[in-house]
Amino acid sequence: MPVPGWLRGVIVGILISIPDAIVTKAYVPIMATGIIGGAIIGALAGKFAV
């Protein structure tokens, strides 16, 4: 599935953040951090990937 790097990062960030958000019941801050961090890391990885 050809998607931009930032979108891949967002997807990974969401998938990684879901368990922590469920356990702590602090959905918004944990999911927001996962989405923002995933987008930044995905964009950088897409830009500098070989």
C-alpha cells in the first residue's frame, strides 16, 4: 500500500499507543503523543530512507 511516510508513522504510533491508553485510561494525551511522534518519525524516516 503506497502511503506517505508520515501516514505510516501515524499508523504505527496509534497501534503502539492503544494498549497504554487502555491500561491508564488517559486516552487523549497518550494517543496525541503517539500520533504526533509517529508522524514526525515517519516523515523523517521517509525523507532519509534509502
